[in-house]
Amino acid sequence: MVVVRLAVMWRAVVMVVGGFLPAASATGGGDTGGGGHDSLDRWWPASVVAFWDFQQATEVAPGVFEWHDLVAGYTLQQYNASWPVQRSSSGNGTSGPANPLGNYSAEFRHGQRLEAPRTSVPTVASIAGPNATVTVVAWVQLLDPLQGGSYVGGVWQENTAARQFALFLDGTGGCPVKDGLVAHVSAEGGPSPGEQYCRSRACGATTLAPGAWHCLANVYDGAAIRAFVNGTLDDAGGSNSGGNDDSRGGTTAAADDGDHRWQHGPQHATPLHNDRDNPFLYPNPPAFPNGGIFDPPNSTAGASLALGANLIHIGGGVGPGVLGNRFAGRIGGFAVANAPLSSDDLLALCAGPPPAPPPPPPHRRHHAR
């Protein structure tokens, strides 16, 4: 086994300032990520329960990497080691600012996926229940315009009715913006009441440009789902926060991608909800009588944490799973918090770690005369 950078070893946190806490030091030698920040420089909200910055990885076989989280040491592993997600040092500064987390990222091609089995990420999987709140943040760079619904990451498995929370892209869930953000939360685990698929989502308003790094967030506070881009609510002014109005017809696509098939096409008979819902009230009876986050009956019934693609059943419902919503691009960071982060928190988190403080001046010895 070749160690690119050793997994993180943790010290006790001795101070909390303004709700943010300092990461403990990464120990050991090896590649530091080509100029990325040391963990001692990194600060994030105290409610963050998992945070992958993709600067450290373990090469478990030639060209096959695993990535380790900075909070609890959780591991993202390859779904298919014969066609693995690659470790990339490309893409920084291609268009706009570089990834603020460092020079490395995970590069996905269609159908590639990273996952952490549910039982291996207990503080992420346990974000569930009628009073649960969550924030999911991802630093994403598209390589080209997307070709359909794309799953960035979360705890969301459709073919077993085990949806909790996730980030998607590209007009999914009935959202109208090409290559835009879709923030999903599910109370039912299965389709929304009276629907074939899950429709509880906030729609971003920005078309994400390829080549640039974008900090995307899904924030659920128990009352509404919100989609943020670069720390700002991504709303073009058409938000219908007063009622998730069923005023727009659905759309269809040639291929079925689970919850995210309705995109860029002719009208469908089943009405969806206002295409500018951000925030999206949840719960909001009668269409959405339930709020909170789906709580599986046992650990084997729930979804794993995954990035890059999720498992769907063609045609909806429960059944054999195939990889759907296949993302193509780079993910330079992924974090999950068990609380709804504020816009100020997100702005600070999206900006990356603060600069390291200057070293103290050298101590001068005074000699007796």
C-alpha cells in the first residue's frame, strides 16, 4: 500500500471561537497535496460531523484511492475499483479562483462513485427523524455542461426508498435551470405523497459555469429547504416561499433517472411545484404534510453516504438498483453538518481555511554585562 498522505489523527479541541473549531493536525509524512493547507489552518462550524477536503488519500492499489474525512477519520472508498474515481491535481484556476481547500480533488466520469457504508459513518447516517436538520456542502467544478440529472452526494438511495438528503444538479426534480443546483430532503424515504418520485427540493437559479469552482449547499432547518451557491441563497427573485404553488407542469426526459427524469422537455400531466422554490417550505400541507428527514427502521434499511451517482430503480419505486444521475466533474470538498448553517457560516466555510498566522518573532536572549 502506498500512502499518499496518512489518515488524520486527532487531538482534543481546546477552544471554540464564534461557533467554529480548529481541526486537529494531520500526522505523518507523504504528499501534502501540492500546496494545500495543513489541517491546523482549517476552521469549520462545530456542527460539521464529516468533512473531506480530498487533499489526503491512500492508494490501496495502483491508481485506486480512498479518501479520509478530517473530523472522524471516515473513509470514502471506490464503488468499482476496476474503474475508479481518480485523484486529480488539475483544474485549479482554469476559470476563476482556485479551489480554496487545496490543489487536489476527486475527478468523476459518468458512472463512477465513491461511498462510505452507512454503518461506517454513524454521525452522518443518524441525521434523521422528524426534528432533524442538516447542511450538505460540496466544492464542485464541472468539466463540461452536464448531460442530465447529476448526483453530487448525500444519503439518498431511491430503489430501496431510503432517501434522506442530497445535492443534485442540472434541472432535476422539476427545477428549470440547466446545470443548476437542486437541494433535496425527504421525510418519507420514498416518493412524495401522491407522486411517482420525490418532489421536496429547493431549486437554484444559477447555471454553473464549467471550469470554475462553486461552493454548493443544501440547508434544511426543519421548516424549509434552501439552496445556496458560494454562501448566498441562490434565488433569482421568483421564490415562492409562501406556498410551493402547483402552478407549473412537469417535464419529461428521454431517459429515466429516478426522481430526476423530469427535465428539459414537453409538459407532463402531473403538475410539479413552483420552479423557483427557494426556499421550499417543508412541511407544507396538503401537498407536503410531512417534514423532517427519513429515519430508516434499521441500519440495513438505510442508504450509504455516496458521491457521484445514486442507486435508482428504472420506472420509480422499489426494485433492483442501477446507477443513475451520474455526475461528471471534480469534487474538491464535501461536508455534512447536523445543523442548519447560516449564510455567514457558509460564506466563511466556502472561503476555505483562514491564512496561517505569522510565526512569532525570534526570542532574544539578554546577556548579563
